[in-house]
Amino acid sequence: MENKKILFSIIIPAYNEEPVIQDCIVSIQSQTGDILYEIIVIDNNSSDHTRDVVGRYAGVKLIQEKKQGVGAARYSGTAIAQGVFVTHLDADTHLPPDYLKKVFDIFEHDANYVCVGGQMFYYDAPWWKNIIRYPVHWGFWFFARIVSRGTVGPMGNNMTFKKEIYDRTSGFDTDLQYGEDMDLCRKLSVYGKVRLDMGLSCHVSIRRFMFNKKLFEYFLNFMKMCLVGKPYKNSLPHSKDI
């Protein structure tokens, strides 16, 4: 194994994610198949015990990013990534055991793919919310692909791209605190196809998608990023405050 090339670099930005990041790391370490990966957690000035939780796991790289914002955190993590592919997650993402194997197979199937991700289910939501999630997710994706002329791709809670293609772009916008994933997909789409594969999935917390005023602001940001590539509002609350 020592001589094998790292296939996946898994990047997790973290700001006050003490309650959830442990389960994210465990889901990564439970991956099946002979796939060599590294885990990189970027602490983005957490004031809780996020760093202590991450420190319990041997082999997980923990770095500090002092510039606040998910764009800056994702940029820093990707900058030191050694994998052929770079997978970005959120700290509340839970991967199924065969997730990385499926992602690898998708890239192997079509060399024109430069970025791939899957749909998401909610592990802490009532059953009916996961049912209505289907038409909502499909509808948003279909609309976004049309208005963005095919440049919108996966979300940062489960998104994988080829590192060599990423290095041809300017990378994640370090000034973006929202929409950094959509912005990067636009850049990557210049070099190949970005794909949301509905046969690929992960589980995330519903905490960012509660029905209130802040969800409406997320929706407006999503729409404006699709249309013009810039967020409606570049400062949204931490998910625990929604």
C-alpha cells in the first residue's frame, strides 16, 4: 500500500462542527474497496471542540484557515491535496460504504467527466421530507442546468473533481462564503462535463434546509448563482443558527 498513489483527497471544511464531524469521518473510514485516500479537515476558526474531535482520528490531516468562509477553507484544503481526485464534503455528510468506489467507476466510464456528485438524503428529517425532496431536487437541478447553460454541477456536500483539471482553473474563490461549489463547477465545465449522478447519493443533515426566512435567502442565492454566477448575499448564517 505504501507505494500506491493516493486516489482520493477528501476535504472537509469545518467551522464549529463538533457535534457532527465525527460521524462524517467514520463514514469515510468505513469505505469498502482497495482505495487509498487521505482526509484533510480545514478548521475555519472554530470556537468549540472541533479540533479536539478531529484529533482523535489517526491519519486525518488538520490544517487551519484563518480567512473566514467556506471558499477560503476549500481552497486551502485543495491546495495540499495529493489525490488524483478531490472529494469535497460538508462536516455533516455521511457517505455510504461504496461511495468512493462508485465515484471512481463513474470517472472510469467516461473520461470527459471533470466533476461528479450525487443527490442527498436527510438522515435527521421526517420521512415525508425525504419524499418531497425527490421532485424538489429534480426540479431545481433541471431548472439550474437550463438557466446556467449546463455549467451548474454538484453541491459541495458531495462533489468530486479531477485535481489536474482543477489546477488549470483559478480554483475556489476565497471571497465566496456561499456558492463556491457552483462557481467552481462553472470553471471546471470549460474543460469537460460536470454531472449530478442520481445513482450516487449521500446523507446530510436537514439543518441547512429548514423552512424559514434563511432558507429563502439560500434559494435567492442559488437562483442568482445560476443566472449570473454571483450570490444574492455573500454572508449567510452558520447552519446551527438557522
